[in-house]
Amino acid sequence: MNAVQRKRVRTVVTFAVVGMLGGSLLGLLIGQIDQRILLWSSIRGLFVGLLIGVAVGVTEQFLLPLGSRRFRFFTLNALRVLLYSAVMLLALVLVNGIAIAIGSRVGLLEGAGRYLFDDRLTRDFMMAFVTAVVLTSALEIRTLHNRGEIWRFLTGRYRYPEEEVRLFLFADMVGSTALAERLGNLAYSSLVREFLGDTSEAILAWGGDVYQFVGDGVIVTWRQDRGFQDAACLRCFFEMVGMLEARTDKYLKRYGVVPRLRGGVHGGDVVTTWVGEAKKELTFHGDALNAASRIEALCKETGADCLASQWVLDRLKLPGELKATAIGDVRLRGKRESIALFAIEHNTDAGTITNVPPRGISASDSSVLS
């Protein structure tokens, strides 16, 4: 099971837990309205919420990605509302049918039939429909923000500038200018949208936050604890590459080319803060961001698909499937001091760092790329 599959399973579990909690609370409310035993109503709601959470989670994580780009926005969301309403209704019929069957000592089918002809069915269906509309809207709105971003905004985190250590991955499409000229604006825009969409799950799977989409590229960021853990900042890039390679046939059929990625990884001290009044945006200020951008730009000159600084490699354990090869000390454009860079690539042997340049290499021996 790869990182994306693990992320999908974790998300389904999260939906199930949230469904159980929400269903239990709603069960308490309905129990109070219907003057039932509150504990029993809460247990009913818990099981209803569990079934709904699992169904919604599986749909969102495994089924929706297969057809999300084949339907128009309104059509897709109308189908989601109808599907989730039906799932909620089925869950209500099943759980309440079982409860009636146990309480009245009748068969399951008779218990479900009694619930279907109960006066409360219409009310429960309307609640399910409204919940499905709200749920679908919330699931769409959440894609406008990184995980936890709304909570940080509401709690005032980063309202005042905070210094912290961050990692950044700059990743963009190779040969985008030529592709834009060959495909034309609409087809090229479609390619970029699919390329960014296909790689997004890899970012989520490795705990990254999308800082910005820049043309045909994306800037991903991590706090240092997440970015260094399991070399997430490096593995994310190669997971993104793998997501594109897995869709080779699709890209060849639609565009005649498979997008290739190049990336640069660096980090350091930055200031994190919210900026803007007409539109709030969480932003990062610091030299690490500029350096990461320039490291990514050097991929073209060095021929590497992914470059990472020694600052990054000194702070993480290189996983077995990756290999780091030193390309020497490089003075980045606009910088006085040189920086040691490494080409990162897949490796079947144990994680290795080869051709490590000696510390304190003289400026005359370093490469200067600008």
C-alpha cells in the first residue's frame, strides 16, 4: 500500500469517526424531540453516522476521483447530493428497522417496513437531504483551503508574524513553453489542470500544504517536524512523479505527451503571517523561499529532475529508495555564499549519499550558476 492509498484509508476512517460523533449528537437531539430514551437514541445515531461516514468516505476517496472530471460541476454535485441522501435514508431504515425488530421481537423486514410507514420518515428524509446538501457544499469549500487553515485563522494563529522553520518544494512542468505553443491555450490549460489535480493527492499523502500554484507549477510547504519525518519533502516529489506515470495512457491519448516534473527542495527560517484585507492569505517571508525557487531553476542546467540542498539532507534520514548524488557547491543567483546541492533520484539500493563534497570547499572550486 503506497502513501496515497494509506491517505485514502485514513480519510475514510476520519469520515467514519466524524459520522459517529455527529450521528450520536443528532440522535440525542432527535431523542429529546421524540421523547425517547436518550442513550438508546444516541446509539442509534452513532450506528447511522458510522454507515454514512464510511459510505461518504469511500465515495469521496475512491469513487469520486474516477469521475470527477467527466461531469459538469452542477451535475456532479447533484449526483452527490442524491447519492448521499439515499445512503442516509438506507442507513436510517436499516438501523431503525433493526431497533424496531429487537424492541418488538419481529423480523428485520417487518421492522424496516414499520419504520417506512412511520410518520417520522418524512421528517428524517428532509433532514437527510438538507444534511447531504450542507455536506456536499462543505466538502467543496474545504478544497479552497489547506488542512487546518480555517482553524488557524479563526484561532488567531499567525495573526501576528511568527518565526518558524519551514521546508519548501518547488515543482513545475518541464518544457511548458513549448507545450503551450503546440497545444494552444485551452488544451494547455486543460493539461495543467489535470497535471496539478493528479499530483495533489501525493501532496496530501505526505502531509504537505499547497502554498501557491504558480503557472504550471506548485509550491508545497511543510513545518519542519512533518517535512523531515520519513523524508516527506523528498518522497512527495517522487510520489507526484509516480502519479503522472500511472496516467501515461491518459495523457498520451489526450495531449500526445506525458508531463514531466522537476523540483527543488530547501528550507530554513521564515516568517509566517496572514496578509491582505480584501483577501486574506497565509504567506511566508524569508530567504529560504527564494533559495528553493532558484534551486528548482537549476534543474535545467544540471539535468537533474530533483535537487535538494545539503541543509535538507543534513536533517533527515534518506530512505532506501532514494539516492543523493552531490553536484558540488553552487552559488545561487543573487547570493554571495555558495550552497551544496544534491541530485535526488530513485535508487534500488539502500539510501545513499555519494560524492559528498568536502566541507569548507573554496569559492574558486565551487560552481557558479546564475
